[in-house]
Amino acid sequence: MLTYVSSGPRDFGDRPMAPMRRPHWEFYAVLRGRLAPAFAAGAPPRPAGPMLWLFRPDCAHGWCGDPGARATIAVFHFDEVPAALARAADAGGGWCAARLDRAQALRLGRLAREIQPRWWREDPLLEFQGGRALMELALLLLSSLPVARPAPPATLRVRAAEDWLRTHFNERPGVRDLARLVGVSPPHLRRLFLSALGCTPKEWMSRVQLEVAADLLARGDRKLEAVAAESGFSSCSTLCHAFRVACGLTPTEWREAFGEKRSSPLRGCESAHAVR
């Protein structure tokens, strides 16, 4: 299902976007100009375009570009993608990309502009238009990608830890609990996370904890006490402090600004950029 769509100019050359994890699969099309994804570890690729990128939900990335130059983009988020695309992203370390010709870039720009008004007003036809968009994006990428290799064991262990953690924050697990879950020692778990995600397990757990809290807030009118407990925060004040540090908003302000079915600064940098 389509969970977010956006399009328009971006000035990431002068205002780079810091790396952040998204909760959903992200297709990012550079339609005009040049951009490059910026990862937490390692030097970013040279800006290029037009390009279509796909990122796994657990692939932290931001964006940078040529100073003084703007780029035009179209962004689509989905909760699931075809298995062939998931394998391609696994083989690329969490992402894959393909070049776009002029006609393809124009088509993706039109597609985003057609869908965006329906997404904002929750049109009944959005489900069908989102399905069509996913099919077109998948075909564009798969037609230019080699056969994907299986995901390495380290990536699978990290993903297993994330899947478990998202539903067990109310138990307030620690790094030792995660290490025991995936069958390694805490030091080895640290090495796995630094290799796969460029951060320590503790840093990663803090990010996921905020994402879990954001998802709970977005589902409706849950009281802050319940959200804090379910996402593993010791109190409402701790939850509020974490939100203010992460996105400059209290949980209540975040809920009012984004609400159900909307992306957020914790759910994706694109939507955070849009509200600034």
C-alpha cells in the first residue's frame, strides 16, 4: 500500500539532509538536476541524475547535491514491495538504483503529481493508483538490475533483531537481550550493527524506539502514558524529551501535525522537509 507521496524542487546542495531511517520502502526519483544519497558511514556517491533509487526501511540515508543547484524529485513510500526488489536491495546493502531517461523521468513526475492530491484527501481510488505506481516503479528498476544475491547472514541477523524489537519494547529489552535473541555475544552484535547499519545496537534501539512511539501516536487517540509504556519509555516526560530532541516537537504537537496515515520527521525525512 502507498503510505506517502511527494514531489517538487529540493536544495540539498546547500541544505543537505542528514541520514535517517524510514519505516517503509522508499522509491526516490531524481527527475532533474543531480543528487546523491548520504549514508551514516562512508563517503556519499557523486551526485547524479536522473536516477531512481530504492531503499529498505532499515537503510538510514539522507541527501546531498551540487552547491547552489536545485533538483526536482518524486518520492513514493510503500509498506511492501515485490520480493524481487527486496532481494535486489539486500544484494546492494539496503538499496539499489537505476538511471532514468528523459521520458521515464517525465512519466514519474506526472505520476507523483496525479497521485499526490488523492493521497492528501484519502481518495478511494488511491489504492488502485498506488498499486499502478508500484508496478511502474518496480518494472523500471527490475528491467535494469542484475539478478540479486541472497542477503548476507549479518544482514539477516540484524533484520531479525529489528523485527523482534518492534513488538517487545514494552518489555524494555537491552543489548544483551538482542544478542541472546540472534545467538551472538554483545561485542559481536556491536560489530554486526556497525557493519550493517553504521551505528551501535544502543543507538539503533533508540531510533527504533522513537519510530515505534511515532507509529503508536499516529494510530489514534492513545494516551501518552500508554504510548510511553508500549514503546519502552520510563515516563511521559522521557517520551516528550526524546521527541523534542529528535524533531523539535512534543508528541502531542507531532500527532496534530501529522496524524493517522501521514508521514513524519520520524517516519521519513521527506515529510520533515515538507513542513519546515
